[in-house]
Amino acid sequence: MAEQDKPKKGGIFQVFKDIVYGMSSHEMTRHAVRSRASMEHLFILITMGDLLGVPILPPYYSLRLLPYVTPQISTWKRRMLRERDITDTIG
Amino acid sequence: MSLRDVFERHPERRYIMFGGKGGLGKTTLSATCAYWLARQGKRVLLFSVDPQASLSDIFQKDIFGKGAVPIIDNLWAQEIDADKRIQDYQNEIRQKILDMYGFDKVPEEIDSYIASASAEPAMEESAIFDAVVDIIVKGDYDYYIYDLVPLGHALYYLSMAKVYDEWINKITKLREEMGQYDRVAATLRRQEKVEEDKILEELQYIKHRINTSSQILTDKRRAAFFFVLVPEEMIILDTRKAAELFARFDVPISGYVVNRVLPQELRAGKIPTYLKNRINMQEKYLGDIRSTLGNQVLAYVPEMERDITGLPMIERLAEKLFN
């Protein structure tokens, strides 16, 4: 929207540049920004978990639970960092 | 009231703890106390929760990490080897993963997590904490005497119990709610049975362990906590502060033992000024202790002519402490 208010500059070349950006990089930028936000959330969760009632488990006991979550560990890591998809919106 | 009266009037107080700053004689007094109780025909386990335990030194016998070692009739002593316990525990976890999934090797990512979790500073305390529960749950003895770590650690140990307990309660509740959703989903899908939640079982087990040990430490009926102090200004001030903190954690304080009191008989002879000054200093602070703690002081233990190691010395001290 902000672009519309700006005085037009560069003519056809700028339009072409915008289209190329929109087709190629825009999605990647959005993805990067979202990943950054997810990581921010993860970071806050780890450091400030207590605020949400998620204190980080004392390590001695977290080990007891480890065998049960072993298969999920790598999926979980990916999930914490991934972009939200359409099912999240439905949920 | 004397230390002896406390034991005779309250035979239900079976968990005995000595606390105080480092180097004031907690180990000496707990060993002496354990020795006396054993001589009275009670089965006593004296154990150390201090990673730098000194029971081996006082009994002049290597007992570190060897389980409950008999010292005299009715008396056993134990020093918990936290490192070994952590190692065994790590291996147990690794084995469980291998058994559960039929791997022939623990995945690298998981293995490095196990290794790094064990390097956490709280790990050792937690391991000792857990070992104490094992010892006490068995219930083989009439008396359990804790040779406690210095005050800071002891407080940490107690506060940890509270934090853990609250944490586990929260997480267990969350897990139970998750179970409810599972059941709803199962009903919708017309499934007969929901799979048992093994994680919830583990959480409940952990909760039980933590509750057991913190309940023992703060059980007004069964636990007795004695503060050890010496007649010196800084120690008196620190003890007072610590006593307030302990009270906040609901630790039942049964009384105080004043250690290292220079014998009054010394005054009679011709003594150097240095020693005279020390005696005068102690007298001043003993006065302070009498006026502030009064009848909560259960014993004034004389400074012996040599350090307390070996059974004959312990016996002599027990004689002075209880008769």
C-alpha cells in the first residue's frame, strides 16, 4: 500500500523489477521474516518459559522422559522453527 | 532441655539433620550423635549428601560410593557417589532408548543431549536428592542422620524441592488435559481404548519421588533439624539469618548446638594472654547466645585437645554430649 502513495519513479523498468521481486524473492523474504519471528518465540520460550507456565524441566528428570520422545526430537525441532501452514489457520 | 532429652522425648523424630556453616563441626556432631544412638540399640544410618563428604575421614575408613558400610553394631555410614550415580543413570536412559526402538546405537543428537544434560550444575544435586529418596523409601533403619552440606547448599536443596514440586504439578496437569483430548478424539473415532500415557506415568513417578524427599525434610513430627554454631560474632549473625530462611521453608528447627567452647578450667592455670583473650571473647558471645537463643541451646560442646577422628575420639565426645 505504501508504494502507491510514493511518487512513481523509474517507469517500466521499476515495474518489471517489482514483478521479478514479487515472483522470486518476496516469498523468501516473508519466509525469512517468519522464521526469525518463530525463532524469537522459541528463544523467549526457552529463556522466559516461566512466564507462560512452562518452566524448563530440571535436566535430571528431563532425561527420564527422553526415551519416549526420541523419535519426535528432530521433527519437533523442525516444527518449532517452521513456517505456519494452512492447517494452523484451520486449527 | 538437652540433646538427649530431645531424642528420648521424641522417638518419632527419626530424620535427624545438622546444619550450619562449613567447618563448624556438623560432620563431627552428626557422627557423634549417630554413634550414641547406635550404642542405645537403635539402627542408625548416617549418610552424607555433600559431594565433598568427610565421613570417610572421621571414621578413618574409605566408604565413598560403597553403599551403607557397617561401622559398629547398629551403625552404618554411607557417602553417595553422585558422579557414578549420574553415569549409571545416563546408561540406563541410553539402554532404554535402545530397547524401546531396537536401535543398535543411540542417535548422535540424542546422545549428545544426554551428555550435555549431565554437565548441568544442578545435575549433581538432583542425583543426590534422588539417591536420598532411595535410601529413605527402603526404611531399613530407626534413624536417618543427614550430614548436611553447608547452609547455602542446604537451602538450595530445600528450595529446589518446592520448585520441582510446583513444576511437576503444572506439567502433570497439562499432560492430564492432553489425555482428556485424546479420549475425546478416541470416542469420536469410536476407538475402544486409549493408549496409556507413559509420559504421564513417568511424571507421576518423578512427582512422588520429589514429594517424598521434601516431605521428609519439612515433616514437623518426624524430622529434627539442629543448627551448629560456635561462639563468634559472624557465625551467630549468619546462623540467625539462616534460621529465618529455614523457617520460611518450614524446616522444623529442634534446637542449637554450640560447638568448640573453650573449657573454663583453663582460666585457673597460668595461661598466655592470647588464650585468655580468646576465652574472654567466647564468654561475651556465649552471653549473647544465652540471651537470644536461651533454652533452645541443647548442648555446649567443649573444644577437645585434638581433632575428632576415629571411634575412640567419637566415643569421648559422645560421652560429653549426652551424659
